Amino acid sequence: VSTGVVIMPDVRGLYRFYEELALRFAERGHAAIAFDYFGRTAGVDKRPDDWDYMPLVQQLTHEQVQADVAACVGDLRAAGCSAIFTVGFCYGGSGSWAAAAWGHGLAGAVGFYGRPSRMLELVPRLEAPILALQGGADKGIPHGDNVEFEQTLRDAGKDYQLVEFAGAPHSFFDRKQEEFQAASDEAWRRTLEFIEAHS
């Protein structure tokens, strides 16, 4: 296996969805690691769906998240992966783009419905191509934020693709996949193509 994927979950941490997503990548020949933001603070036991994650999210820093990414990247390199990508969702979406500005030596970074405002100041430091997969009907991320993000990336001369899926809400891929099957299928296809193109 020459490609590796670091999966960065949404704010809830390591849910079964992300463990299963690691298997989907593996089925396509990519080594994959999904990690948990809260292993240090909430322990590693399985958590109920309704657990109160926000206080822990508010304590998280870019530095802590990227230290976890660095550990995953190290494990994938040790396993023989030469091209490594991050793929993140929601909180992990902007975290994934940020990883491309953090000196991990990534081949690329994919973010699903990440918040561009968390990322703008890091754009000049991007060292790898990014793919942004945004929901066109995301109540938390207005269209104007995506436009500003795209303009910032373009002005900085960065290699990027930004796709807004018309009518798709936040979390269309992980929590609302059945309702938004077409957008989810297209986003998955684009993710796999991006990895292939930059491996």
C-alpha cells in the first residue's frame, strides 16, 4: 500500500461511521487510520450518542489536533505509505485543510463541510492541494464564506477544488447520507479521484 489516509471525525469524535469509513478506504487499497480527539480527555471507551462533547471541543487546540495527525502520519509512513492524505468532516473538515499547512508533508487534504473562517489565516502556509466539499444548504456555513475561501485560495495561488453541493445540508455525507445519496456518492467519487490524482 503506497497511499495512506488519516480520517478526522466531526465534533463528536470517533463514531462508528468513521471506523467504517476507514474500512471503505482499505477496500480500495488505501491504508487508513481514524483517530479520536478526546482519547486523552474522555478516555477510549465507546460513548453514547447523546454525550456532551462541546466542553471538550472548546478545550481542543489546533496544536493538539495536529499532534494527533502527526502521530497518525508517522504510523502510516512506518507502514510504508509514501503519499498521505487527511480526510475530515465538520470540525475535522477545517482541521484537515489546516493539516496541509502544518508541515506533515501531506500529498493532499480533503475537507467535508469545514468552516472556512477557521482556515483563512492558514491559506498562505498550505503545502498541499486541498479539496473542499461543502453543502450548498449548510445553515452554519453560508455561501459567502465559501466564496471568500475560494477567493483567498486563488489569490494565494494554491492548488484547490471547492465544490458546493446544491441543496445539501451540513453533515450530508455522514449523518444524512440516505436522504442525500446523490451528493454523497458524488462527494465520495471526488474524494477517491483526488487521492488517485495526487498519489
